[in-house]
Amino acid sequence: MILRLTLRSLTNRWITVALTIFATALSVALFLGVEKVRTGARASFANTVSGVDLIAGARSGSVQLLLYSVFRIGSATNNITWESYQDLAALPAVDWIVPLSLGDSHRGFRVLGTTEAYFDRYKYRGGRSLAFAEGERFGDIFDAVLGADVARALGYRLGDEIIVAHGIASFSYHDDKPFRVAGILEKTGTPVDRTVHVSLEGIEAIHVDWQGGARLGPAISAEEVRTMDLTPKAITAAMIGVTSKLAVFRLQRAINEYPEEPLLAVLPGVALQELWGLVGVAETALAGVSAMVVATALLGMGAMILAGLGERRREMAILRAVGARPRTVVTMLLLEAALISLAAAALGLVLLYGGLVILQPWLDTTYGLYISIAPPGGTEIAILAAIVATGTAVGLVPALRAYRMSLADGMRVTQ
Amino acid sequence: MPPEAELHGGVATAGLAIHAHDARFTWPGAGRFSISIPHLAIKAGERVFLHGPSGSGKSTMLSLLAGIVAPQAGEIEIMGAPFSALSGSKRDRVRAERFGIIFQMFNLLPYASAIDNVLLPLAFAPERAARVGRARVAEAQRLLTALGLPRDAVETARADRLSVGQQQRVAVARALIGTPDIVIADEPTSALDTGARDAFLSLLFEQVAAAGATLVMVSHDTGLGAEFDRSLALGDIAQVERA
């Protein structure tokens, strides 16, 4: 009866109640969404590189090295000379090594110079290999393999020509030496999707007549360049696999202490942890802000119930007259707060999943952020339970006020 | 010596529905409105009319009789048992079980149906609910029909869709369901016109008699007093003070 009356009373004020539920639901969806994006981002990052034991580059910060080599974020401060690379490759603990040469771009997408071994060694999401949607690996100096997003965003088909720009955001183009699309990769949900892959020789070839940021000396044509020695002079970084997992730390130390050149080797997992340490503050701030939004919405609900008490004095007096204890009045108001919070939590979940279904493809293609749509897990359920509990606790304020009112009013209220 | 004095002297209070002696109550907080009832005895089954102008402490008097507030001094007994001396929640329970209360107007929860409004006291009074038995809705329906309400008006429609006169009759049905001992009515006819008032009163008397309940009705309209067993001026039984 109490529950039925509470529901009737709520539906009687449905506009205010619905608005309150909606506002709270939005805040719940925001809060859960932030949590989803956070865990999604972590999973996305963690899924990007797998099976790589060490990443080596010029000495800088380990997070910076990880970001520019694997995530194509930021750029290298320095290069590794080809001689150093050869020395690393010759170390006994090194099972395989894949060079990465970054620095150029194509219409906003990074161009990566590498070897064919890249397609064998690069693994993502727990050991999955790159697969070709169309075409094949580069067979020629001027062949390019496109990530799925590059091909889709720019509408490229096999055989199309690509002009590589010098640098990340520049207006000088290697337009004398166009590349040809030789292959298009399957979607991976990693930065590979947004990368143009070419051979190391291709990178060397387009820079053969360049010095620094400008063309220098007599132009060398694409045909002429084929006859030249295209061994690179430097690369940006290298992915390394070790012969035995036990050798990882020894190899890391050996690279870090390499005498000819200051180098840095990082374990991707460790560098990721360091990255989380850095972004943890921002994450906490974001979670804090969204928690405040939830708190604001719940306080708004409390204010709504409180404001409604004035015109519900009559209701309270009737209930008291038929024998309801002040405690029953308190129970009704707490129940009201609990029901609103519960409805808000449920609607919040609906909004969250609705939003995810709509935004997931966009987040994936635009930010490479793949958020899996899974049923709410333990954390989400705990968060929702905490929200409902807090909402009910907020209901204590109007409930206690109603308690005092119903004691003081007696049967005096006639309006 | 008036009969009240005999009772007051400690002779059995059996047969009395309401018995107040030396009761004094002051509202807490600002205003300091206080009322004292040296002596009041109402027999079971009696129909008593209390009249007094507004501001004479009618609502406070009824709050005291219904146990919504308790006197700071003195005592009020109900059906021969202590009442005002009980704790607040015990008084609430006694009120639920033994009282039916009819207000001046706005008696009903506007969002509930008339039937639900009639059944409301049973949610707080298990014994009263047991007296009604399993066929609660049928009993509510019976009372509403006896009070002249059309069947279709009361079953599903929200209570605030009913006319004022209909709402007052639903309130009577609510007060009487499960045959309470005492019905307290606070100016139940003031919102009705004369014709409706007389019809309402005769229905009220009829149903109160059928339930065997005691009726205490308060009104400023002294013209209604003739219909009752006894008519008391509020000023004679209670003294009001304002600090």
C-alpha cells in the first residue's frame, strides 16, 4: 500500500519527477561513460602492442618513446643511426628486430617506413597478426600499404597514387616520387589503421635529394633513385623480440648502456604503466568532476522533494489522520527518493548503452578508441548501487523535514 | 451534582468513548497557543456537537481527541483505556484502529481512486482490516453505495475528479470502514450548500448509527446542533490562551 501510494504520488507529479529522473540519469550516464572511456582507453592502449619485448629509440623519456613509436603521438627528438641499429640487431639476445622510421605524413596520417618483417612481427589485441583486406605487402620501393582508416577516410583503392608530405604538418611534398597503393590492411582498432606503411628504402629514396626541411642540389628522379644505394642513414626506433624472456632486462641494460650513442630501451608494458601514472591525475579529476555532477543531480532531487513538501502538507495530514506514524511519512519520502534514484540509474544505463551504440563507431574511427559494449560489470553495478544509496540518503533531508512538519502540524492544516 | 462530576470522582469510566480530565496542551514554538480541558466525557454511541467560532481552538481540540498531539498535563482516555499517556506511535495505532476522521475539505489523496482512499486506514490498522475481512473492495463499494455515490464515479477515477460533496461522502466511507469506535468530523459540511448539507448529515448519522460509532462533530454553525444528542459550546468545556 505504501509503495502503491508512493508510486501514485510520484506519477501525480510526473513532470517534475520525470525531469528530475532525466537530469539524474544524464549525470549517471556521464559518470558511467567517463568510466567506460577510461577503461576503454586503457584497454585500447594495452591492446595496441603485443608480442613486442622491447622498444628501442634515441634517449628520451620512456613514455615519449612509447607514444611516438607505437601510438604515433608526438615525435622523436633524435634518431638512431643505421650503424647502431645494425649493432643492436647483432646482439645475441635479439631474436628479431623491426626498424621504424617516422617523420613524414600523408594528409594528416603518419607515414611509417619499415621492413616486411613488420607485418609478421607486429601483433595487437593479444597476439593477432595484421591481415590484408586487399592487395599485399610492399614489393617495390614506391609501394605503400594503407591502414584501414586511411583507405576509408581518403577513399583509396589499390593502385592509387599517394604523395607523401615532408614532416608531420607541412606544405612541402615529395611530389616527384609518388607512392602506389599496394595493399590495404584490415581494421585493427589500433594506430596501424591510421598509418601509411612504406619500405625503409622508399623513405630513403624520397629524401635522397633533401637536406633538413628542403630540397637541395639537383633533383634526382624516381627512376634514377632506383639505381642508388638506398640503405637508410638513420631510423627512429626499433621493435625488438628477444630469444628468451629471461634476457629482456639484460638486453634492456645493454641497449641503455650502448657506448656509441645514447639509446633507450623500454618494455612496452612498463612504459604504459608509467603513462597511466601520468594521466592518472587527469583521470581522477575527470572522475571527480563527473561524480560532482551526479552529486549535484541528487541534491537537485532532494531539493525537488523538499520544495514539493509545502503543497503536500495536506497529504501528510491525511495520512497522519488515518493513523500513519510520522515514521511512515519518513518511509514514504525515503522510498520516493530511492525510487527516483533507481529509475535514474536504470535510465542512465539505457542512455549510456544507447550513447555507446551510436558513438562507438565514431570514437573508433576518429580516436582509435574502441569501447566494447558489454553488460554492466561489477564496477558499474557497484557505482549504480552507490548512486541509489546516496540518492536515498539525500531523501533523508526532506523526510526529516516532513517528520517535523507532520508532528508540528497535527490536524491544523486545512489547505 | 452533574453526572460529569460523578465520573470525575473516579466512578467507572466504562461506557465512555472519550474521557478527558485536567488536560492542558500548548503548541510548541512561536504563538504559544494553549488549550485546557478541565473535564469532558462523551458516552459510547453518543452524537455530540461541539460549536465555537473560529479561533476557539477547534482544531487543537480535535488533534488532542484524536491523539495526534498529547496534553502536557492531565489525561485523555479512549474507550476506557489510557490514550494520551501512550507513546506517539501507540497513539497512532489506536487512532488507526479506533477513529475515523473527516476534515472540512480536501479529505482525499487526490491522486488515488475513491476506493483506495476509503481503504487507506486499513493499511495502518490490522485489526480493523481483519474486521473488514478479505472482501475489502466490496465493503468499500458497499459503503460508497450506501452513501449515494454512483459506482462508476468511484472505481477508477482520481479522487480529485469528484465533486466536493462526493469527496466528503468518500471521506465518510473512509472514516467508517472497519467500524471504528469514534468518528470525529471537523466542519464536514462547511463546503456544502444547505440542501447538500442536510442530505450529507442524514447519511452521516445513518451510517454512524449502522456502525455503532460515537460521533463528535465540530462546527461554527450552531443551527446544526439540534440534530445531535448533545450540543456543547467549546468555550464551556475548554479554555484557550494565547501568550
